[in-house]
Amino acid sequence: QYAAQLDERGILVGKPLQLGSVKTGIFGAMKTYFYNVVSDNKQQIVIYSVKQWAKEMEIDFRWLNDSMQLVKKSKATFKTQENLEYGYINVANDGTIYISAYTPTGTHGYADQMWLLSLAPGETRFVEHPLPLNDKYISNGYTRIDNINNKVYFGGYYSNSRNGNSDGIIYASYNISSGQYETVNFLPIDDTLLNALDAAKGSRTFENYDVRQIIPKNDGGFVLISESYYMTNRSSYMPGLGYYSTFYSPYNTTMVKEYHYEDILAISCNASGHREWCSLIPKEQYSQDDGGVFASYLLLNSGGSLSFLFNDFNSLRSRIQLATIDNNGTVTHGGFNLAKNDESDWLPKAGKQVAARVLIVPCLRKKQICFAKVVF
């Protein structure tokens, strides 16, 4: 795991700094070993790695300051009686970690239990905050910290039955100061939204939609942004080599992982939980054995509109597309003009919004990592 610093011109400052390492098997790195998350004020940088078993997870955290100096480190474990999964990890401006954990069950993997776990810098034990589900089942949702109002928001889809389709949206807010959930709303999906989805996709189910962002609004409402995503495995047959391959079978079988990132769905609700508008941005991104690194999108929230930057895979070379949703839910599509000699492959999913109308997007050019600054 390395970290590097760039100055205001995008020039590398010093050499990349090694933060940690792990031993791999004889076939090299087979998975992602390190993850990172940054606080809103950019003062807290947390590097973490996860070891997971069926009913237990162990996470090793390292807190860094904005000069890449190690400040704190700790290791914490969480156990359940059922199979355990975890969601996106957040870090608050004071360095506290917040993570959602849940127990999936049934054929669709909906969860019958969910916790918001918190961990202060340097502590070794998670503090558990169970979310009341009222006999409902939820899909893997999204958590977001509101450092100004000292809250943590959670959003996702829920089902009234363990093996049914999604029946509505769950939206909850946890007050950090009081240690209580202030809001837990279950908002049913109405026929208008289902018909709109059916007209666009020919489907009336939200089964493959994962929540990617929650945007709280000044009036107490919110915008829930989700993306259709699923992964498939396919057998690939190649001619065998050597005596044993020929003797037992003329072909070697390998498994190919296929990544599908499809439409973006934005749903706006007011403070009473009534839907104001819904907008669908169509896209289709397919790749194999790359973790979907070039897929998904990057969001810019300017306050008055939401802009989505993503790669279009429907051409010989991927090209950048831009779609914008205004505050009434109207979608505008447009191409994104790049320099004629730009042969970089953009990674929108790994980009960041760094100002009200500025994005920084990493790109790959041959064997180098470069960065693009996009100003709206």
C-alpha cells in the first residue's frame, strides 16, 4: 500500500510512501488487500484491511494525517450468530469510524439484522447501534456522515418478505450526540415509480440496484441514488497443455468473472417521505476479470444539480459521457470533449469532488497513473 502527494499543479511531491505490505500466495496478488477512506475535511485518512470469516470480521485500521504520518492504529473484531457482511466504511472529521454490518438471509440476500458500528481512533472494540427493522428485510444500503449536524444517514431498499422483491425505501438518521436513531422511515414504492422503471427497463424490480449515495436536502428530505449492478461467473474452455491435460481432458476450464454496471436511478423525497420525482440515466457497462475498475460513475453535486461522469463502453474506445439532473428531476445528456491526443483510460469511479464544481479523476496512460482536473 503506497501513498503519494501532489501539489496544486498536480506535480508529484517527493517519492511515494509505503504504508504497509502483506504476503501473497505463490500466484501473486489475487484480491484487494488494502482500502482507504478520507474524511470530509481531508484531515483524517484511514487505511484498513479486512479479514472475514462466515460469522466474524476483523479489521485493521491505521489513521494518518494529511502529511501521511501514522497517528493511530488499532484492530477490532465483530461477531454475530449468523453469516455476516459489511458495507461502506466512513470516517468522521474527528477520526471516528462508522460502518454498517448486516446478516444476509434468503435467496436474495436481504438482511434481517443491521448494525451501525462505531470505533474511535485507537480503540479496539466496536460500539454497536442496532437499526430497528420492524420485521422487514433490507438490501445492502449506504451510510453517510453529516459532520455539520453530527448525524449518520442510512438508505437502502427493503422487502416485506425474506425472498420477495423490493417493496420500498428505508431512510434512517442516527444522532451521534444522543446515541439514538432520530428517524427510521419505510417508504413504499408506488405504482408510478414501478411503471416508470418498467417503461425504461422492461422490469418492475429493484433487485440489482445498490444504493451509492444519499444526499440530504435542506427541507429535511433526501435524494437516494442507486446503480444497477450485478456480477456473473462463466466457464471458459481453453485447449489443455502437457500430458496430464491431454490425458484427462483436451480442455482446461477457467472461471471468468463478468461485471455489469447498468442504469443510475435517482429518487427525490420530501421531509414527509413523499416522492417528488425519479430520474433514470441509462448506461450499460460490461467487463471481465478487472473488478469493474473502468465502470460505474463519478458524481458532482453542485447544490443546484447532480452531474454524472461515466465511461461509455458502446464504442471501440471507451468515451466519457456526462448526464445532469436538475432540481426538478429533468435529465440532460451530453458528450464530454477531450483533447484529440488524449489516449488515457479514465477511472471515474475512483475520482473525487474537491470543490463546488471541480472533479479530480485518475487516468491510466500506458504504465503511468495521471490525473485529470475537470472544472464545470
